[in-house]
Amino acid sequence: MEKWDELIDWRRRYESEGTFFIDQLKARGVKRVLDVATGTGFHSVRLVQEGFDTVSADGSQEMLRKAFENGFAYGQYVLKVVQADWRYLNRDVHGEFDAVICLGNSFTHLFSERDRRKALAEFYAMLKHDGVLIIDQRNYDSILDDGFSSTHSYYYCGEEVTAEPEYVDEGLARFRYRFPDGSEYALNMFPLRKNYMRRLMREVGFQRVDTFGDFQKTYHEADPDFFIHVAEKT
Ligand code: SAM
């Protein structure tokens, strides 16, 4: 049942994000992709389905087990999974990749700047000389500056799941997630500001960083729920 629910949710995510990531990767002639935040496997499965040679990494063995099961349930895909912490990625994942993806507002789980720099440097080092990093984040600027406007996350949660900030300052964003069955839980995240993220990526060596708002090139600064950064190595 849990798996089935997850896969139903996947259909909604497919619809909301369309072909954005696939188009970005194909436009750059990407063949080999490292998904560093596999989670339950949504993007990894999508990539395999589209014919990308994909390695699915995550720090959590439990998540990788779910991803593997989901891949098989979804299309009998056999994901190549590897347990790896972003901060030691090059130790545990071998080979070079045309693209690294870190999606689903995952980078927000790092709470120290040192860890963020280390993780980005590890992503950079996994890439070929002309590789690309695609990393997304919730729009924390609008939450920090204007209060919280969105009642649902753009594509991570199902429609019935609400995510509301309980506490927000420059060092912590605590969200409360409420599910249709009445259950709820709180999650602590680091509120990444958009320009801070862009600066960090440039400082570890990415030459060009394009930022999209909710999959669009142009956006009003406060509008999007999510930002997607596309960072090129050359
Ligand atoms: N990309 C997936 C999605 O969009 O459905 C999953 C996103 S989930 C919010 C974040 C994932 O990042 C979790 O599976 C977690 O285990 C992983 N993660 C968090 N910190 C990590 C770290 N330091 N190293 C490796 N994985 C990490």
C-alpha cells in the first residue's frame, strides 16, 4: 500500500515538473548521471526510463532499498544504487559523470557551511570537465523576507499534504507536514538563500549558474515555490 501511494504521488510529480530536467540534460548531450539524493527513487527511475546511464546514491540505506523496490515496481528497472554521504562522495562512488542531480530540496539538510562547501566540491569533482550540476531548493528568500505564502510544496508533496513553517530565522526553518490521515511531523531545514547558493557554487569552481523559478526562466522574485540551479563546470 505504501508503495502504491508513493507511485500515485509520482504521477502528480511527473505532471507538475514535465520534461524540465530531461530537457536540460538532453540539451547538453548528457549520457551518464549521478543522482546524489535518490530518496525513494523518483528522479532516478525517470532518468533510467529516459535511457540515461544512472547511478543512484543516497546516504540512507533505507531510502535506497525503497528506491530499488520502487524502480522494480514501476517498470522492472534495476537501479544501480550506492550508499554514499555527499561529503565523502568521491571515496564511495567511482567514475565520472556528465551530470550530477540533487533534487527534492535535499541540500537544505546540511546545517554547516563547511559541509555545504565540502558537498558541492565533491559534486564538482564527480563531473567531467564539461559536466553540469542541477540542484533545487525551496524559495526560502520569500519565506524569510515576506512570510510564508505557499500552502503546498510545488512538486515534492502530494496535493493533500500541507507544509507550513513553524519557526523561521536565518539559521533554521522548521516545517510542519500534515497528512490527510491526520498524522503530522516536523522537519528542520537550513533556509538557503538563493544568492548564497549561487555564490557557493561559483566559489567551488562552477563557471556559470542559471537559476530557474518553478521550471521557468523568468520569474518574479517572490513568486516561485522552488528554485532550480543549473551549474556548469566550463
Ligand atoms: N530526490 C528525492 C526526491 O525528490 O524525491 C529525495 C529527496 S529527500 C528530501 C532527501 C534525501 O537526501 C534523503 O533520501 C536523504 O537520505 C538524502 N541525504 C540528506 N543528506 C545527505 C547526505 N549528507 N549525504 C547523502 N544523502 C543525503
